[in-house]
Amino acid sequence: MSFSLLVNLLGWLGSAAVIAAYALVSLNRLRGDSAAYQALNLVGGAFLIVNTIYWGAYPSTLVNLVWVFIAIVALARLGRQKPL
């Protein structure tokens, strides 16, 4: 498998993860404060960062860096919460 094919595959998987996260929250299948939602955003954003850097789409890279940062902060907060 060529590197550019791998980068494109990561881009498509990242897009699918971000769209799935949004759809699942919008359809009340996941909560916006759930670890699953944040993990989908984290993985999706990370894959999209690889893709956008490779193709030189730096404005999109910035958006996805912020997206991943938000997901990391949210997951860290979820990890610190005490069970009820």
C-alpha cells in the first residue's frame, strides 16, 4: 500500500468517525459528555490531522488540532470524575 493511499484512508476514516460522533449525539444515541463521543472525535481529528498535513491543507489542520485538544481535555475531565 502506498503512503498516499494510507493517508487518504486515514482521512476517510477520520471523516467517518467525526460524522458518526455528530450523528450519534444528534440522534440521542450518545451523550456529548460521554467518553465514546470524545474518543470518536479524538481519533477522527487525529486521522484528519495526518491527512491535512500531508496534503498541505493547513487551515483544516488547525481546526482538527483544536478539535483533538478539546477531546483530550474532555476525556481528561471525564477520567477525573468520581463515579456517582
